[in-house]
Amino acid sequence: MKIFGLLFIALGLTFCGTGQRNGSHQTKNPSTMIRQSIHDFSVQTINGDSLNFSELRGKKLMIVNTASKCGLTPQYKQLEALYRQFKDSNFVIVGFPANNFLAQEPGSDNEIAAFCSKNYGVSFPMMSKISVKGGDMHPVYEFLTSKSKNGFEDNEVKWNFQKYLIDENGFLVRVISPTTPPDDPEIISWIKSN
């Protein structure tokens, strides 16, 4: 009986070793994965231009998923005020419209841009509408929500207006609840810190 057990273990090791050598069953060890930076990504703006996040190197970022028909939509006003207050202090807000929660962002990019401009005077960069969860999740949000990519934590986008704080080197440093206002003292303190 012991011989069969040892033989089974030996065969298992042989097959595992073979799979690793030919690459058919390789998996990456999370501890050896390279931590990504937001600067590795390019996205499309709401106006159809391209934004390479590497252009924002040296700036602190707040990335936020937005929606036009949400109870939290008035946060646009606070986001715009925060952006105007700190945009000359190496701080940028990047908005990503998303329709993942109760269809609260049904509009086209043009409709969203017009809504943001007319109702809130939004001047911070807005990106083209994306998905922030599920099978069609945008690569930027795969980075933001996966510890194996961001090196910080696994998390999920809980609702519209969840905020991600990114340091000057492009690394995720904090995830802020959708219900926390953009001008929360914790966020202001982080923006002002060196």
C-alpha cells in the first residue's frame, strides 16, 4: 500500500514538473509579480482623444467612477471645487462614467459631457464611458481592484463615485467609499501631504 502511495506521489510530481516545463500549466506567484503603475495605461477621453497616464507622472490622482442619475451625482460639484482648489498643486481628478449600477449612467459620451458641463461646470478630465466591474471591466479598473496588479489590495467598486487615490509614482495608496465626500478632511490632508 505504501508503494502505491509513493508511486502516486512520484507520478504527480512528474506530471506537475512536465506541465511547468512546457508552460501549459504555469501560474504566476503573486509575490513575484511586478507591481503595475497607473502610468502603464492609456485611455480614451470623453471627447475621443487619448490620455496616457504617464503624462500625469509626478501628480497625485483621484480616479472616480461617475454617473449622472445617482443620488451621489451632486458629488460632481465637490469634485470640481476640489480640482479647482488643487489643480495647480500637482493634483488631478480623472472621472470615468460607468453604467454598472442600476443603469444610472445611460447616456452617450456626448450626453454625459454636456450634462457635466451644464450642471456642474466640470473641467477636470473625463474619460469615455467604461465598465468598472464584471466580465467587461476596463483594464484600468482591473488594475485598481486587483492586488496582484496594484500591489496594494483587492477590492471591488461598490457603487458610483468610489474614489481611488494614486500617488505621484502612479501607485494606488487608498480606496475611498462612494459615500465619502470628495472634500473629506482625510482626502484634503492626503493631497496636501508631501
